[in-house]
Amino acid sequence: MYQNVHMKLLRRLLAVLLWLPAATASAQEDGQARQTVTISVKNAEVTEVFRLIEKQTDYRFLYNGSLNASTGKITLDFKQARVPALLTEIEKRTQLQFLIRGKDISVTHRGQALPGGQPAAFKREITGIVRDTTGQPMVGVTIAVKDTKRGTGSDANGRFIIPVDDNDVLVFSMISFRKQEIPVAGRDKLEVILHEATSALEEIVIVGFGQQKKSAS
């Protein structure tokens, strides 16, 4: 019994140690995604909207100088709107598409290739909580968007928030627990329960925002 208790304590300590660098790496990206802006413009050029967003956030827009002539005027009235959500609204009202990379937002016309062949900007955010089978929140769970470099970690209360697209698949992984893959599929909230691995072969060693199988000894 004592051995099991010690193993569980060791797993929790290891989870915290693994979570700290992931949380630090994702804190800046998550903080940017949570920045809000207040904008009220009528028949304004889209570049003026970009300048207003830049004044209120750390973001910087990158675009071709001929953007205004081909886009037309736009009217917006938003209070405390998050930037990804505001960009989605601009996409609906124009023929533009966006790609967020750190503090940079690349802008192109819909149908044109974005830098690096990446998809358009993240449409929205999904939030959730990760628990174990006893109902306890799990700290340090890696939440990654499958086949991308995007990811984050669950906080001390087991909660997470991450920008996603409706076609994304979220991968939940943590050492000594079975990995789970969950499609976003239009959802904006998730409650996830991770089950302990039944053998050493199922344990997962977390490396950054990825994972690799631990070899049996």
C-alpha cells in the first residue's frame, strides 16, 4: 500500500515538474489570445481596424499595401472582444484570411496561400478541465493540437484554454496515463477523464508538446 502511495506522489511531483516548462512556454501565447479590444468604427478601411487592434494589444499585422483598395470599407462595434474572435468576424465580412504566429498576424486574400502553407487563423477558443478517474483535477496534462506544434498544459486546477479550428483534434497526454484524442467538432467546452496506464508499455514520456512511448525495461 505504501509503495502505491509513494508511486502516486512521485507521479504528481513529476507531472508538476513537466508542467512548469510547458506552462511557461505557452503562457505568452495564451496571454496574447486572451487580450481584448474595444472597437467602434463605421465605413472604415480595414487597415485602420488593424491599427486600432495594434494600439490595444501586442499584435502586429503583416499585409500587402494594396489591401484597402481590394477589400472595401467595414463597420464594426465590439466591446472587450478577444482578438481571434474579432478576426473571425472580419473574415465573415471580407474576403480576408488571417494566420496568427506569436505576436504576428499575417493577412492575405481568401484562397491565397498563407506563409508556410499554414491554414487560416484559429477560429475560436476551447476551454475545459482534465480529471482522473477519482474526479480530482490533474495538473500538468499536455493538451496538443494533433499534427501541429500548438499546445498548452492544464493548470493547478486541471483547467486549460487553447485556440482551435473546428477540424482540429486535441491530444491529451501525461506520464503513466493513457493518451486520449478528442475531436473539437464544434464544441467550446470539454471535460476529460484520463485513465491510468495498465502497463509500463502504455506509459507516456512527455517531450515539450509532443510525446513518445516509453520502452519496457
